[in-house]
Amino acid sequence: MAKKQRKVIVTAAITGAIHTPSHSPYLPKSPDEIVQNAVDAAKAGASIVHIHARKENGEPTSDWNVFRDILSRIKKQSDVVIGITTGGGQGMTVEERLAVIPEFKPEMASANGGSINFCFSRLADGIENPKYDWEIPFMKRTYDNVFKNTFKDIEYCIKIMNENGTRPEFEIFDYGQLSNIAYFVKQGLVQEPLYLQFVPGVMGGMPMSLDCLFFMIDQAKKMFGPDVMYSMVAGGRRMFRFETVCAITGGNVRVGLEDGLYINPSGELAVNNAAQVEKIIRILKALDYEIATPDEAREMLKLKGKDKVNF
């Protein structure tokens, strides 16, 4: 008998902390827009929404009051799994970045696989008249930015998530970061199931190519077993073709305006996150894949349930 095909988890990364309002008029830039985009993405079929917070002017923020407002309103309007960022703001300590975990006790959250020269200064190119004064300096200062995640930092992250029943979503920006996570798996600190999020294409990390993706998947399966759970971030105009390949290899998918602003390679902007969710689901269903509901995603990832969060 053929092995039953695993359903595909669809994540929508709603707004992130990279793109700015000058890049697209459709980027959710205020708490109200973030909430509405998340709820609409869930209605379109997303299993998980990945949440960053922004001020009214679109500037990324780690303000707990803003975060709590966004998270609680999404939870009230939807059963979708809510994952949150632990990226924090530039210059924050790991303790400051991870303080959101005991504060909100989310079902899942991002966990970084290692340090990286996380640079997106080139996104400032071509913006001559930004909508807000904060945008250009915000992007350009990343040319001298190291996103620090030492072994001590990663251990702290894993332990605090374990203590609060939060599933880490390990973001892998380069090959060596797989080895970093393998170390903590061998130490017995990572609770099953392990969930990896490949993040190619960041300036300072691994390039985005099919060869690179196949290599990372192959190495992850050799390190963690053939049934390791994974997804990928595919930024820019190539989002849908890479996400489709990720699903075909046995993985899950992530779309959203955090990762890419477009609905097709011609450069047409996506009008919201739901449009991207609807497109990737159409593609997957045409290939005979079934999409995981939020509760099915909870079962697959062994999440604690929305009734056990603190927002």
C-alpha cells in the first residue's frame, strides 16, 4: 500500500521587518492592516500566520503593547496558528529578543540557526522620495549589521521555548546552521518534531537556487532523518516556483508580503497576503496536494493549542 501523503502546511508571513511602505502600497504597515491581512490570509486557507509588529507609520517595533494588540485581535477572529518573530530590533540582546516568549507563550516562534551578516541595504536603491523619514536609514544601516546568534544564544532560545511550550521554527540561512541545530539535537535539547525553515537569498547567507535548495534538503534528511519537517522562504518574484518545488520534495510552503511583494514574475504587486495564499493553494491543489487546516498543522507540529497562549 502506498504511503499516505502528508498534507502541506501553508504559512503566511504577513509583514516582516524588511520591506518598507515605499516598496508597496499594499504592505501591511499598521496594526490594523496587519490584523486584517492575517485574518484574511487564514480565511484564504493559511494554516499558520507569522507575525511581526509595526507602528502606525509602518516602522518595525518590538513594543509589547503593540504586539499584544495585534496577536489578541487575530486570535479573537481566527483559529489560525499564530507564530511570532524573535528577531527583535537591531542592537537588542538575545534576552531582550526572547522576552516575547514568556510574555506571550505562543504556540510557535522563529528560532535562528546561527549568526549572519543580515544585510538588505540594497532595498534602499531607487527610492528617491520615501514616504517616511525612517525608511532609508533603517535599510542602509544593515550594511554594517551582524545578526548575532552564538551557540550560547541558540541554547538560551531553545530552553526558554521549551519552558513555555513554544515550538521553535529554526530559520536556516546557511549550510553550517544545520550543523548548529544538529549539535543541540544530539544534546537532547530539541523536542520533537524538529521544524526547519530554509531562508536562502539573504545577502550574507546562502544563495537562492534549485541546486542550493536540493542540497539543503538532502543534507537535512541525512542529518535528521528522511521524515524531517521543513519549509522555505522564497523572496522576490520567484516565490511560487520555489515554494512548489519545496512541496514536491516533501516540504511545506511559506508565502506572504514579508518575503515577496509580487503575485507574478512580471512585477505585478500582490494586493494582500490572501492573494498569495490563494495562488499557492491553487497550484498545490492542481498537483493533488491537500492543505493542512490550522488544527491539522497543530497535530503535525505537536503544538499546545491556542487556549494555552498568553494573549
